[in-house]
Amino acid sequence: MTTAAHISLRDVSVTFPVLSFRDRSLRSRFVSAVTLRRNAAVPHIVSALSGVNLDIRAGDRLAIVGANGAGKTTLLRVLAGIYHPTAGSVDVNGRCLSLFDLSAGFDEEATGYENIMRRGLVIGARRAEIDARRAEIAEFTELGDRLDLPLRTYSSGMMLRLTFAVATAVEGEIVLLDEWIGVGDQQFRKKARQRLDEIVARAGILVLASHDVDLIKATCNRAILLDEGRIAACGTTEEILGRYLGGART
């Protein structure tokens, strides 16, 4: 496990402009453009994260808990560099392995082998690194000659095998998880769980967003409670889960 991994967020906010359904319609936008209306709709601004300050150091297994819409996935995407904050700063020291949005970068018309390279490049691996692990990835999927076929011919189970194998082929010092991944049939799920456990054990930092209380208790040593994009509490897993579950019962 690396001792250099570190994440620091200072006053991080993320906002999104959202148009109403009426203003998103093609006809409405066309009329606005033609007439140059001065009273054209102003987008509604949604605050996904607001004033987030957080330090995560090597050895931390941090759980992010909160109700749906609290900002958990947005925070993970900021840590992964997918979203850039509209205010504040993010400092991430260490290679991130983002185990969410696993199908991003895949092309249904390309073969399984071609998609191994495509997805590998999307997650930040070097071409030579993917080439070196290509046979290992193929073996892990257990898809055999089907990897020569286009993705549109794959069943959902085959697709899950491929996406998981590629996503976990390149390890990171920082592992970001949106819920724990369970894929495939019982035999493959056991193999996938073993690989995921090994990756997390070797990582310097784990950040896990989850509603699974038992998983959080077994995996994490720290936790934060998000409430409407703000950190409402930060502490040990036991403390934060107690607060979160106590609030959920009220």
C-alpha cells in the first residue's frame, strides 16, 4: 500500500444549470433564437455540492452516506476528475481507479477485444499497459472466442463480465466505488469479489458511497454524512452510521 496517496478538498462547490422542460423543447429554443427575446428563460441553478472541505489520507477507508440526492455520486465524480468544481480546489495525489460508470467508452459495433483497448484508454491506462494485460483481461472474462464478436451480440451478463474485467485490470492507489460491484453468475461473482477485495487491500485509499450498512461496517474506518450537498458530519464509521440511521428513523 502506498503511503503517498492523499486527497484534499477545499471549499468545493458544484452547480448545474437546469432548464425547465418547456425551455428545453426544440420549438421554445427555436422561437427564442429567432425572436431574440430579452425575457428568454434563465436556467435554474442546482447546487450538487456546497462548501465541501475534506482530507483523506493513506490508510483511510472512507464511506460516504446520505439520502438519495445528497451528492454522493457527484462527490465521487469530482474525486475522479469527471466533474470540475465550480468553486474551490481539489488536490488528488495518486492514481485513481474509478469503479463506476463502467460502460463508459464502450462501442457496441466494436469487438470485445477492441473495446478492451477503448475502455482502458478511457480509464487512463497507457496503450502499452493495456496491451500487456490484454490476455489476462480476456482470460478473466471467460468469454473466449466471443471477444471477437461486436458488443451488440453480447448478453447483459457477458457485458458485465467484460466491463468488470477491464475496469479492474489496472489498479490504482485510490479506489473510488459507487456501491460494491456484484456481477455475473454465482461462480463469477465470487471471483469478482475476490479480485475487488485484493485491489482494495492494496490501495492506499478507498472511498465508498453506499447504502449497505453491513458492507460499510466491514470495510470502512471513517465516514462522512452528506446532506443536500454539504458535509453534515465526519467521524468514525460507528459515529456517522449512528447519526445517519438515527436520523433516518425520525
